[in-house]
Amino acid sequence: MIDQLLKTPLTDLVGVRHPVVQTGMGWVAGPRLVSATANAGGLGILASATMTLAELEQAILEVKGRTDQPFGVNLRADAGDAGDRCRLLIDHGVKVASFALAPKADLIATLKDHGIVVMPSIGAARHAQKVAEWGADAVMMQGGEGGGHTGPVPTTLLLPSVLDAVDIPVVAAGGFFDGRGLAAALAYGASGVGMGTRFLLTSDSTVPEAVKQRYLAAGLTDTVVTAKVDGMPHRMLRTDLVESVEQTSAVKRIGPTARRTLAFKKMSGMSWRQLAADGRAMKHGSERSWAQMVLAANTPMMLKAGLVEGDPDAGVLASGQVVGLIDDLPSCEELIDRVVTQAAAALKRANDYV
């Protein structure tokens, strides 16, 4: 385990040793991966969208039992029980609240009043400006190369636009996997990098080994962005299932979508009233139609089939394009040590040109 080599506004703000963030990937970023990242000096973020309130509390307690280092929790700002989930973070002293969608100003204020760092994820400079005005402490921006839900603008263009728009720390995500990327992001002016696929492919990740090997075998052109899985652009590995979904009509997708909705209802313990309320909250302020909102019920169960149950023929495998450059499964400590050491060396080399 290496000492701190890179001190940035992010490391100062959060209290971590290294400016490396493990992103909150559903079904992947559980207590084992988050605590391993934290113990290695990075910022691990627990994914809570697929957890019930009780499961989230248990997961937080498990992380705290595994590490005494700062960590974060990723939340859905539009969830019906978002306030209760934020209360858990407050009660258990979680350091960072990460949001996939912009939390409102009052929620940001409540979290900040209790010493919690608020870091929403954004995909456009105007979104960064909005949450900064509302009091967010930092933002994580993801370029189009990233896995899961993503936008069309590549990191190399989105990052400078966001940096020009706000004065708070910016974490760059989308396409990062090694120290050269971290050095480049810091040179742009970012305060750190977020990595998802790279942390999924570690020995500390609970993703089944056979699925990890499926990822390692993928090339740079083996991902695809489709909106047919859940109504929003979603980057994932090309599999037979994904190719089939891409070619299937909306009518033929109704049956499987309904079955997955029922499965998610059973798994989450939510009533139909709660599901409808969550759907209305998710739709508010978005451009998705109700048909797309119904499709969104596919996501948790299809990701679970691939990433937890290990069946890519029945589920989807969210992935960034960077998967084509990854060929090993280090521990989180080995990965973070390597990334930070490489970045420090790259920045030193670059300084020789000045």
C-alpha cells in the first residue's frame, strides 16, 4: 500500500488518500468491493438502487465493519424513500452521498448540515452548474465512453466544458482504467477519476468469475449503446441477448418486460402504489414516455441475471468501452497503487517538458 502521491481538492474534501473513485454500479458495488477500495485509499461508493431500505442499512454496517476509511453511497434522488435513505447516511456517518440524478436544494442542504459531502453525477455542463448553485460539493461527470446509462459526448469534450462551468471539484469518469488516464484528467483540471468497469474487473468484485472472463475477452468494439433495454441509452457488452433485444419489436418485448416488472416488485417489496409513485417521480422532468418508463423495470432484473446470477444469456452486462483495454484482475489495492504510481510518473515526465 503506497503513501499519498497526489493531493487534490477531492482528497482534501473527502479525506481519502488517492484521487480514485470506484463508482456505484448496481449489483456490483457491494460491501466487499467498497471496503476493499476504501482500505486501498480510494473512495468506494456503495450502490443502493437495487437494495431495500433495510438491505441498505445492513450494507452500510457491513462496510463500516470492514473499514474505518471514508466511503460513499449512491442514491436515487427521485426514489419515494430518498429522504429515509439519506437519514441512514446521516445516522451512520457516511462521508459521501452520490446521486445518479440531481437532488433538490433542500436535500443537499440537509445532507451538508450533517457533514456529508454531496456529489451528484452529471452528463452536461448545465447540469453541473445547476447542482453547484444548489450547493453540491463536487460533481462526477461521465463521458459517452462510460458503461451503463451514458450520453453521446466523449469525456475529452465533456470534461473541459464542465470544468469551465463550475468551481467545485470535478471527478472525471468514462474511459479511465490506468495511471495515464488519471494524469490526463488531472492535467485537464479534474480532481480525480471515477472508474466502474475497471473496478468490476478486480479480484475483490463479487461478479462471477465466468462473467469476468467474458468481459476480459471483449475488444474495444464489443460494446453497444441501446435504448431498447430500458428506454434510455445504456452501454453494455454485445451478447446474443442484447442483439436479440435490438432486433425485437416493441410488441414482442411486452411479455418479458411485464415478467421482469413483477420480479422487481417481488424483490423490492414495493407495492403497486409505491411502484407507480416511483415511476411518476422518475418521469417528472425527464423526456421518457410512459412506455419507456415501463421498460425501465427491465434494468434491475436483467443486470442481476448477468452480474449476480452469472447468466449473460438471460441478462445484460453493463460495460464501458474501456473493457477492450483491460486484461487482468488485480485486487483493489494493487489496482489503485498501480494507477496512482503511474499517474505520478506520467505527470513528472510531462513536467520535464516545461
